[in-house]
Amino acid sequence: MTTHLFSPLKIRGVEFANRVWVSPMCQYSAVDGVPGAWHQVHLGSFATGGTGLIIAEATGVVAEGRISIGCPGLYNDAQVAAWKVITDFAHQMGTKIGIQLAHAGRKGGTTVPGSDHFMATKEEGGWIADAPSAIAFEGYPEPHALTVAEIKKLVEEFANAATRAIAAGFDVLEIHAAHGYLLHEFYSPLSNTRTDEYGGSFENRTRFLKEVVTAVRNVMPETMPLFVRISASDWTEGGWTIEESVQLAPELLALGVDLIDASSGGNVHNAKITPGPGYQVQFADAIKNQGGISSSSVGMITDPVQAEEIVASGKADAVMMGREFLRNPRWPLHAAKVLGQEVHWPAQLIRAK
Ligand SMILES: Cc1cc2nc3c(=O)[nH]c(=O)nc-3n(C[C@H](O)[C@H](O)[C@H](O)COP(=O)(O)O)c2cc1C
């Protein structure tokens, strides 16, 4: 029997073996933006565990685009070489791997978890964060409002990082436009009060994201899939809405985006979110079935039957899971058993099957 969850999905030239994917997760363990042994083991463990796609964590397109001083980047050759070790291993395991290209905006420049202070000092490698407007996120310092010339430069930096990601061997690129980071800060009216062509109307607030998508797609091979993670709702009155996400979907599709990874929230500290099992499925569903683009769902998906239902019912083309993969990096092998699905196990693990 073939379940929906374990049926292959082809996007452009890439075939994903199944539809249960690892969601990008910051590890705060890079040195000078270079991923190391932790990342090899962390991402490598998923590669041995039967997932159809791993998306590596938010990775700064410039040093000042990282979330913390321990986040990785793709702004120099040493980083490309370090990522290549990771993609090579995933490919040896027959697992597809993508990376999330990111700019943290006003939520950037922090220390790593466990530090005795939150914002990294200049001596530690910290920086003054960039944002659409000089409006601080709760608990963070006031950011620098980007000039138009600086925005244009960042569009180029996203494309440069995409070129490096391709050289590093990634199969998929995902643009991080969610969770209150720079691209989300632009399209959400809660953090963007600009009066130029990058603020105000829906068209203006989404301009930066669309310019980034266009520039990134331009350097990508035709056969390579491009995903965008958005926060489909700010969960806040006066903020970005699911209706706007549905409106954005066909526009991104027309620019060469293949799938919207539908997350939510993160741009204001007091958003009224009521998390529960599959609480964001509604967003993937609306984006796919009203917006007309493939989608993935993420957020409190932990159970094989639940994951199967999301895909089988046509609410999303794939599911991503974060914390459940931290608990059990080989979740798909177990889920397949629960669902009565035969799947490939790496030879090294076969005695545990
Ligand atoms: C440790 C950790 C790090 C995360 N880092 C990222 C990230 O780099 N990029 C991102 O888009 N989401 C990030 N997230 C959010 C997850 O990708 C996911 O959307 C969220 O955890 C909800 O899914 P879950 O309930 O399956 O964990 C992170 C979550 C966790 C737990």
C-alpha cells in the first residue's frame, strides 16, 4: 500500500521520495557563520532517517543578516565548503536537502541561547540591525531604517547567497520571509511605516520580497525548486492577514516560486495565537486551494495519522516538522511502520527494522 504521506512529489527537476520534511531550525552553533561538526551530525541524522527533504536553518545572506552571532551564513567561500560536506552526506543517503536564505532584520544581532546577556556587543561581533522602519521589536534595540540603495544591495546579496548555495550542492532554496525577520517586516504593516515605494499599499509592502524572489530565481537553474516561507497571518488586528497571503500566492507563483511554506506569527510579541495540533494547516489549505500554489504545512504536526490526513485531504502537498524531528530524527521510519508503509532503511540500520 502507498500512503499519501509517503508518495513521491516531483517539483521541477527534483523528486522528493516522500512528503514528510524537516523544518528549518536554528542551532546557534556556527563559528563565524561556518557550520561545523554539530551541523553535520544534526542534519546528517535526519538524512539517515527517511525524510524526503531537509531544510537547513535560517542562514544569513550577509553577516548582519544572521539572527545570532552563532548562526550560519552563505556570504563567503569557507561557508560554501562547510555546507558542501553536509549536502554531500545527505546525497550519499539519497536525501534531498535545501537551505533557508535569510535576513533577520530588526531581530538580528543576538547572543546565543545560554548567554548571560541578550544582544551581542560590538566586541562579540554584534551589529546595529536593519529594518524597514526604525521600530524596535519588543526587547530589542531600535533598528536602522534601510535606504532604498541599501534595499537594492540586499536584493543582490540574496542572489549572491543563492549562487553560493547552489555551489554548496543544495537541491532546493527556501527564502525566509516569515517570523518577523526582514522580508516579513516589510510586508507587515505593523513593522513597515515607510512612505516610499517599499511601504504603504500591499503592492509596495510586498515589493522587496518580490524583488528578492526575482533576483534569486534568476540565478537558479530551471530545474531547481524555489520555496518561500511566509507568516501567513500576524494574528494581530491591523497586521498581515491570510487574505493578503492568498492574494500574494499567485504573484509569487508567476515569479517562479514553486511552493509556499505556510507558517505564521513572529512579528509582534503580543499576537493572539492559540497553538494546538495542526493549528497552521488552515493557512496551507487556503494558500493551496484559494491561492493556487503548492503549499506545505508546519506547526504541531507530530502524529503519523495526523500527517497522513493533512496530505491525503489535499490541504497541503507536504508537511514539515520541527521539534518532533529534534525528539526523533528518524521519525519517518517509525511513521511508515505505523501507517503500514514499506520504506527504504539505510543498510547500517537494517537490523533495527
Ligand atoms: C530550535 C528551533 C529553531 C527554529 N529555527 C527556525 C529557522 O531557522 N527558520 C524557520 O523558519 N523556523 C524556525 N523554527 C520554527 C520551525 O521551523 C517550525 O516552524 C516550528 O517549530 C513549528 O513546528 P513544530 O511544531 O513541528 O516544531 C525553529 C524552531 C525551533 C524549535
